[in-house]
Amino acid sequence: MPRWATRLRRVSSRILPAGWIDLLRQIVLFCGAYWLYRLVRGEVDGQAVTAFEHARQLIHLEQDMGLFFEPSLQQWAQAWHWPITFANWMYVNSHFVVTTTFLAWLYLARNRAFYYVRNMFVVAMGIALVLYVTYPTAPPRFMPEYGFHDTVASFVGQAAEDHANALYNPFAAVPSMHVAFALMIGIPAVMLVRHRAVKVVWALYPAIVTFVVVATGNHYWVDGALGALVAAAAWAATYAFARIRPEAWGWYPNKVTA
């Protein structure tokens, strides 16, 4: 083996716990999930009429339950100004950055737990894609007649919001994968990080994300609840598979690291 190849292998073994091939495998897996999401979005974009009807159904459900509080929450956040500014900034900047940063840290620093979390993500995204196709739903920001406002567009401008939402399904309110992702990284983070203050931050993160998506008019609270159920279902499925194939699905799979 050439000397440069030997040096590269030594360096990669220090940085990458399972080697370059495994890292590339994880990247391909998540890129494949993204492209599948794009394909499903193309199927759902043409169901605008159905999506708005489903949104009205959710609103009427919340009204019947006496829990249609999202417009009031938006008004409160806007009246105090700083909560809505924080929510808008978090919605635009945090979801992708926090999720990918945590997954990268998990892969590098707690590799034996990464595969369980990865499998939860794959299962959760599969469930979400089925729900997006079968129950497309317009987000609250598309329903101004009920008192909702598109606060993100007001914060960054319509053109910037359109660019930020270019990768997302506009009628994918049900379930809220923001909430699902927050739970699927928040709970493992609490279990894996060592500093107490950091544990507290991660414990609060799912609640913060729920506030953000509701206050900005991007999800109903029911969407958040369904997102939590998706996360729970993904955990249950992953746990069940882990009992059958612990080497591939377990929380600490018996993988040989480089």
C-alpha cells in the first residue's frame, strides 16, 4: 500500500469511528431520503383544494375541542415582539442546522448510538411521507381568514421565505416533522450528553420547537401532537426491530469500528 494511503487511513481511523465507507453510506442514505421526499412533494403539490379542505377540518376539530388557540398565541408573541422575532429566527435557521449538527456529532462522538437514531429517522420519514400523500394539509399561514399571519415572510421577506421553503412540501402540515425531529434528537441527546446544563437545553428543545412552529403559523398544535406520535411510532418500530436484529438496529449495535 502506498505511504500516502497508509497515512490517510491512519488519519481517517482517528476521526471517523467506522471509516470512510460507512460515512459515505450514511450520506447516501439521507440523500436518498431527501430525493424521495422531493418525489412525494411533486405528487402532493397538485392537491391544493384538498389540502385547504383538510386544514379547515383541523381548525373545526380544534374549535369543537375548545383548543383553537393558535391565533391568540401569534397575537401574544407579536405584541411582545421578542418572542416572534426569536420564533422566526429559529424557524429559518435552526431546524436543518441543529438536526444535521447533532447527527454529525452523534456519528463522530457517540457512533454506537448513531445507527439507532438513524433508523428512527428513516422510519419516521417513511410514516410522514405516507401521511403527506394521504392527508395533504395547508399550514395555518395559508389561512388568514382564521386570524393567522405569515410571520416568517414578514420577518425575512416573501422572496427569502420562498427560497427557504424551496425544499419543503407546502402542504405538509400533518404531521409536524419539526416536532418529530426535535424529539428524536432531543431525547437521545439528554441520554448521551454529559453536562447537566446541556441536558436541560436538550430537554427543553422539543417544547421550544413546538412553540416556534405554532407561533410562526407553520403548524397547528394538532400537527405537533401528531409529529410526537410519529416520533413515538418510529421509536417503537426501531425498538422492535432491535430485538430481532440488535447488530443493525440496537441502541449500541456490536459494530467493529475502524
